Amino acid sequence: MRLLIVSKINPYCDKQQGGAESSLKLIAEKFAQKGHLVYLAANNVKETHRLIARKSNVRLLNWPRVPGSRIRLIRRLNIFLFRIWISQVISRSRIDLAYCFYQIEVLQSLISIRSVNHRFRVVMRMAGLYWHEQSKTNPALSNEYSDYFSRVDSINYISEGVKSLSHRAFKELGINPNIKNFFIADIGSSKAVGRDSQYMLQNNGKFNLCIVARFSHYQKRQDILIDALVELSDPRLRLHFIGEGPLRNRMQEKVKALDLEDKVFFLPFMDQGKLWPVLENMQLMCHCTEYEGLGKSIIEAMALGLPVLASDVSPLNLFIKDGENGLLVKNDPSRWCEKIKCITKKPHQLMTISSNSMEFITENFNPDKNVLIYERHFRQLIYKERM
């Protein structure tokens, strides 16, 4: 199988990226490991990145772009350049299937090329609702997205919860895409299950909470955790925010206004290699959100045996079982406050949750096992069309 994976952000660079990019990288590497020919197209590719990718037998391609993407003329030029370039890659490398997520310029180009070159299939990853947030602020986009979702050969929902959320979003926007084919799968965690050091209930007398998430204008709710901390008088508690985003400054100002600077710390985005040792010094991962695709940081924390306290929303509550392999709480500061109080009063339950979470990830998010789902579905798409 000849596979092309398209990612606007280069997953081999050390700049900020999310779960989508790390998943695309993991899919590429697992397919290459199984002997498939895998190309990954991304921006800002350097020779050092190519060398790292080649160690996993992934061929990293540099997506050509002209600087100045905020200028409409240059944006159009970049779309035109990308379409010509990716068309040549698909034709020259005899690509069987292109895998991407819902970036309009990518979908637009791949679908346009496929209308001429019928040899390859297009599969789109659906991991969240950013397309829905964009459509709410720009209603013209909703019909455009609906058209692309109808024209791809298959949609990869990363969970049953994401599928349900997506269909609810379709209904809210008044669209009804004609989805030809879909499958539900997530590649899993690139973090090998296990820890370098034993899970500890405290660290030098401190109980460290952390949240690894983008400070976004929608979805993520770091403010809930800050408000909950105001009500908590436990002097052991320390809260660590890890990530970047447009609301980071506002959250820092909120912490300062509430006189919590000695308890709340802001750390920058870290790549996985730097992040995991930091997480090993934490006692509890928190994840406040209105909704979630899957939460790659949650999956990686569970693989690390770091107990997770998450918002009781779909699809998180479909795989986190409260008190068993994680903890759940309603999205309200007072509820978060009470839940954290209960946890710190009975911390020994975290030892059991730590062990159970690692077992859960081993069973459900093993990339060597999950790649077989992708491989089977991709083969069916490719060879069914050619029979």
C-alpha cells in the first residue's frame, strides 16, 4: 500500500502541535513498520526532520508555501501551489490513499485531484469540532464542510462519542452531509505503557495537579480549575498549566488577580519527550473541557499511570470509569473543588486508578493492534474500488 498523510504542521518539529499531529505521525510510523510505503507531507520540513522520519521509514515531504498567509492573494497562491505540488506527489508516487483531517485547503485539493485521478482514495480524520466552531462564526463554511464530508471516500471518527458529537453538530447547523463510509478507530498512544519511577501520592509534601491543553477561545475551561482552587484551602496543592494559546495571558491575569501566583504555575508547550518526565512528578492530571475529541494528553497520562480527573462529558465518560480507571466531575467550579477535596482526603485510591489506567491503555490504545483496524479499512477502500 502506498499511503500519503497530509499535516499542515510538521509533527517532526519541536513547535507547538496537538493530538492530531502526533496521531498522524504515529499512523505513518506504524504503517511504515508494517512494510507499506509511507509519505508524510508537512510545512517547514528541514533535513534534520527528514533524517528523524527516515529512521522510522517515513518519507517526509516539504509542503511548499509562500510566506504571508494572512494576505488573501498569497493565501490563494499557496492553495494553487499546494494543489499542483500534491497532484505531482500523488501521480509520481502512485499513491493509493491519502489521509488527512478537515483542513479546507487540503480537502479541497485532494477531492479536486481525485476527480481526475480516480486511482487513489481520500480518508478524513474527524477528531473534534473545530470545523463546527468555525462554521458558527462563518455560516458560509457549514455548506462547504458538508460538501467535503460528503465527497471524501471515508471518515475516520476517532471515537463513538466524536461520531455522536459530529452528528449533533450537523443538526445544529442544518446540514446533512451524505457520508459514504466511515469507521471508528484511534491509533492510540505513542507513550509506551509504564513509568520510569513509582507513582507517589505526594512529591516533597506537595500534591501537584496539572492540565495539558491549549488555552483556546472555545472548548477548554482552564478557568474552572482556577475558580475551584480559590475555594480549596489545602496548602499542599500546586497547579501547573502546560500549553500555549490565545487565552493564556487572560488566565495568567486571573491568577494574579486572585492572588494565586504562589500556587499556580504556567509552563510552555513541551514535546512528548520533555513532557512525560514532568508528568511523572505530578499526582493528578486534570482536564476541564466542554467537549473533547478523545484527548491525546489524557491517553498518554493514563499510559504513564498518572490518574486523570476529567469533565464528565462525551466521549471522555465513555472510556473513563469514575473511581476505576480515572475520575469524572461535572463542569462547575464547586463540583471540581469538592471532587479534589475528596481525592486528597482518600489519596490511596489513586494507586489503584494508576494501575487500572495502564491496564486500560494496554488493552484499548495499543498502536500495534489498532493499526490493523486502519490497515483493514484502507485495503477495503482501495481494492473494492479496483475490483
